Amino acid sequence: MGRRTIAGEAVIRGVGLHRGREASARCIPAESGAGIVFRRVDLPGAPAIPARLSQVRSTDRRTALGDGEGAVETVEHLLAAAAALQIDDLTIELDGPEPPICDGSFAPYVEALRAAGSREQPGEPVVYRVTTPFHLSEGESSYVVAPAPSFRLTTTIEWSHPL
């Protein structure tokens, strides 16, 4: 299987979660190997922010990418939709610092990206494989990651409750 992008265009409009302003995200196909890139079309020169780990600036109540005025935030729902649909290459044009929150899930983004269709492109997608188990803790949250023959996720949540 090669890399994947969308075949057409998808536009999502609504209100941004943290800023409370009207917002739109226009998703368009990208060349093979481009990865997922946000462009702030409301700013001069439409600065580009690649969706890469090296661009993460904050994960406090939202995922923020990039620095300064051209940064984008609350991008996790849109990125989750692209990942779920195995989209490797995508340009996302934002008219402000954050995409619309829609209903708070990634479902509206999945629906819009599916409606745009998809197409395969040359090149190999980047695939991450866990080869060694590891543990990560932050505050009261704890994660254990271990190799498995297929994707598997187990979640445990504990609340103090009188019952």
C-alpha cells in the first residue's frame, strides 16, 4: 500500500473551542511525502506548520503546534480523523489559530474527509512499530506500551466512589 491523500476538498466550518471565534478548516490534497501541514491563510505568507512531534509546543488541554503568531492549536481531533482514515499527506488551511471544534469529537472531520474521497500516491507510508515495552507516567496518569501482533488498546479508569 502506498501513501494516501484526499481526492477532493473538504471544508469544515464552525467555532473554535478555546477562542470562541468563527473558524474554518479547508483540507486539500498534498503531494506524496509532504505529510500533514497546517497553513495559516489568515496571516501574510500563509506560514506552514508541519504536524510533527518536533513542532508540539503544548499539550495542556489542547495540542498546540508551532511558535508565535503562526501557531495552531486544538488540532488533535482533525489529526485523529486523518490518522483513522490512514491519510499520510494533507494540507489544512486554517483562517485562524484553531480549527472548528464541531461537536467535540473527530466524527465531523471523518465525515468531511470521507466525502472528499481518497487516492493512493507513490511512496511508502511511515509505520511506527513498538518493539520494546515502555512505561510513561505524568501526574495521576500512567501508560504502559508493549509490542503486540496487532493494535490493541486496554484502558483502566479509577475514581474514588462511596459504592
